[in-house]
Amino acid sequence: MANPDFQLADWIVRTQRCCIERADELRRIKPKSMQVLEVLARARGGVVSRIELFDTIWPGQAVTDDALTGCIVELRKAFDDSPRNPQVIETIPKKGFRIVADVEPIVDESTAPRASFFSTRLAGMLALPLLAIVVAWLGINRIETSQTLPIDGLASVAVLPFIDMSPDGDQEYFADGLSEELINRLTQIQDLQVTGRTSSFYFKGRTEDLRSIGEQLSVKHVLGGSVRKSDDRLRITAQLTDVSSGFQLWSDTYDRQYEDIFVVQQDIAESVATALSIKLSVGEAGNFKGGTNNVAAFEAAMLGNTSHHKLTAEATLQAIKHLQEATRLDPDFALAWERLANAYRTAWLTLGDDDTDMWGRLADEAIARALVSAPDSKDVLRTAAYIQVDRQNWAEAHCLFDEILALDPPGDPKESGAYLDILAKTGHIDKALRRQERCRRFFWIPLTRSLRDTQEFRSIVRSIGLVDYWRQYGWNDNCEPLGEADFRCS
């Protein structure tokens, strides 16, 4: 049997043991990150697209870009690699990733003990159909995003990324920005549930049936459309579709001047509400907290958002430049300050650790400006909380999450996961576990790791039958058996 391990640069990659070795060094790598590394290594220098990685590592699952980005970040740290000067993994903007180091097979099978990996992997593959049933029974949301669980009788909608139909195809940033702004406006409508950006944008560039999209996002309606921008003229087409029947409930086309973009956004939001028989309060679909009426600032912020989502060193610096321009054009544009703070947070990750103090100081300054302009914006408060989490200032982060919960019960796994982690690390184990048991889809996200090492958590897992299931069909990535009677999770 061929040895699954391989040589990468001066490291030996032990795929079955999820580690890399060099001389007397051994570094552990999480299973998903190892799978990403295996796919990239098999391409032998070829570019592997993000979609190909998602379809290979997370087949049939709708996960966010954060999952893949986290794997790439972990791999780079393990190999002491730099995104600015890659020696192992290179990011190819708008395409994917590739291995730039030499990849060589290891012929000597004795160097790679196999244990019982094959039988475990096979058991896991055989268990996939049953696993899908278990996941559905538990009510775990497969899309780790900012959507809330559906509430019976409440209208729900997902805004899919609008398509750029401009002559030069150079307005993708504007189409994405318009989609995001519509999400923000619709979120303000009290009797409407709106899927978050990360969930909706998972389907960007994918050709899936609307019924399937609706099922995966747990929504009854989908808003989509296209954008054509030429000079100062706009042509925006929007359609609201019932995913169960496929019928269009509403559609319209807007031929306007670019400066009318905010009027168009409000009109679309109000039309969606009317089509769904939702009665709006005065101004409910108007300007959202922390937004802007400055067209140039809006444009700069959209350019910044698009660059930031690429998560490369060059793109992060470009995002910072655009968002700084947005805040210069409108100093009260709170969401631009909030996004700028997030870009500064990303900078230390993509640009290395040398300037960590500087990026941290700039993030503090930016989020402080955002809080002045929009102190009750969930987006602003959430980023402020994450900045405190970055510093492990749990008490400050706890207070900020309490403010968010006071505004609206959380539905975002990242937000709730961070809150659970704070509860656990500040000694509120019972409170955290009660909240986690009510929100079982948060069991396995990284931010709740601190809870999984408690006896209480193990009792919950036993009570819902997962331990028996794992012993029969294979253990998941987070838990492992300890003899015949016990187990642990991390």
C-alpha cells in the first residue's frame, strides 16, 4: 500500500497522525486543516479553487469562508509561512491557493504507522447518511452564519448576491455592496427574518435550485437581481421569489442616476415588505443605524468590503485605504469605522506579528469612533466585543455581548459562540451550558471549545445519544474514546 505521508519542503507530513515533523520538532494540525493540505499537495503546484476545496473537504455542507481561512491560517502558522512572502502556501487572488514548496512522496512505509485510520475513515464514510439524519434531528444548522433559527409564521428572506451585468464586468464590488446594504435595511424590519451576509454569499457563483437554497437557509423567500452600471447611470433589476412554488411575488427594474442609489435601496426594501404583507412603521426600511447618505463614502466602503473579504496581505492594505477614505468623506459613517476596525484586526493576521501593537491601537481608535456615531448598532457592538476577545478581556467583552443581547436575542453562531466562551472563561459554566443546550448547533464551533471539556457537556452529549452513535459509526473531529466507558471532547 502506498504511503499517504509526504515530504513538503523540509517537513514530513504525517497525514494520518495529523502532524508535521522536522528533526526533533513535531507540530499538531487539526484534521480539517490536514485535509486542506492534502488536497493542495495532490495538485502539486496547481491552483485549487475555494469552491473545489469546499466541495472536497465539506461535501454537501454550506460552510463559510471563515472555515477555510482558518485552515489556511493554521497551516501557515504550523509551517512558519508568511502570506507576504509565501514559501509553502500561496494565495492566488480571486482564484484559490497553491503549494509553492516541493512535494515528494515517502516510499518507506515503515516511516508512517497507520494505526486504525483506514477503518475509522471507512466507518465515517459509511455513517454519512445516518449522520445527516442525526444532524437534522438535533436541529444543528449546517450553515455556520449569521442567520437566526426560523420562527413559525414569520416571513423570512435571503438576499442572494446581485449579479454584475455591467459592460466591462468591473462592478462586482458594487453588486456585492448593494446586496449587503439590502440585507442591512431588511434586517431593520421587525416582522421579517433575514439571512446574514455569510450565509447568502455562500451561494455566490453557484447555480443551485432556489428550492434547495431556501431549504439550506431556512427561508421561504429569496431576493435576487442584477446590476448594470455605466458612468453615472444605474440599471438595477430585483425579483422576490417564493422558493416553495418558484413564483415571483414581486419584481421591478430601476433606471436611475447613481446618486439615487439610497432611494432605490429603500424602495426595494419597502416593496419586499409589501409583497410579504408586512406593515412597516415610518422609516423602518430607511437609513439603517451607522449608515451614510454620502454616495462617495458609500462607494469607498463597498470597495473596502470587497477587498477585505479576500483576506490577503495586499487586499487587506487596499481595504484599509478604501475604508479610511470612506471615513474621511463621512466622519459619522459608523459602519465604515467598524469595518475599518475589522480590517485592522485582519492586518496582524495577514501582515505578520511585527506590527501587532500598531494594528491593535488603530483598531481601538476606529471602533471608538464607531461607538460614538452608533452606540446601539449590533454590528459595531459585536466588533467591539471581538476586539476585547482578541485581548482576552473577558469582562469587557461580556458587558458588550450583554448589550447586544438586550437589543435582540442572538442568532449568529459566531456571536453566540464567543459569548458562550466568555461565560465559560469567566466561571459562568452553568449559564453557558444552559444556553448551549438550547442552541445545539453551537456544540462544535471553535469558540465553544472551553465548554466541551466539562463533565456537564459530556452529560448533555450522552443524554441525546451521540456517544452511542459515535461508538458505532466513528468519533467526530472533536471527541475521542477513553477506554470502553468514557470519552473526552476538546
